[in-house]
Amino acid sequence: MCLPPSLRATASPSPSPSASGKPPAGQAPGDRSNLPGYAALTSGIDAFAGTMNDSAQGVHLTKQRTPRFEGWNLAPLAGVPVVGLMFTNRFNTITDTWSDSARLLSDMLRRDAGKVTRSAANYRQAEHASGTK
């Protein structure tokens, strides 16, 4: 199993009677074990993974829309001295660096969003396997 021994359901649960007859906080009404269990809100985990995917898409779109000086858009700089052309080379170098960084960030966000989604699925499986729906 993927859960540590302290979170696994015991084979013979020992009831823990309380004075009020109500189960302790965080424990399901039908669950009679004395283990505190855990509350995993997998919908929140899935929402976070969705946000990571949306962020990856936003970074990718920003990368695609980053301006770069090419031959066709240098026309306004036709009367600019050579120093201005050096600026365009520096600008293009910065643009290329940003493009590479944005690609890496976008890929990392997508990859990690998949891992977060898988972790939510693992929590759901563990919860289902332990019988504490």
C-alpha cells in the first residue's frame, strides 16, 4: 500500500467509547477505529493541478507572443545608426533567453500538474481501499 503503517486501517478495530456517544472530530460515524485518519480534499488537489495547467498554458502563450525584431519589423529603424541595430541584437538575445526559460517553465508546470493529479488519484484509491468513503 502507499500509506504509512500509522494511517492504515487495522484488521480488528478497537472501539473508543466517548461520553457523548458521538465519534471524535474527523472520524466518520460508521468508523469505529481509534485511528485519527486523514482528510484529503482531492477536489482541491485537482483544482490546484488545473491551475498549474492553466499557468503552463499562459506561460506558453506569453512565450509565443514575445516580440522579436526580424527583417520586416526593422523598417521603422531604417534611419537609426548602428548603435540602434546593436540594441535590436541585444533585445533579440533577451527575447531568445525568455523564450527558452518560458518553454522550460511551461514544460515543468505541465509535468508537475500531472504528478499532482496522480497524487490526488492515489489519495482517492487509498481512501476507497480503506473503506472510509
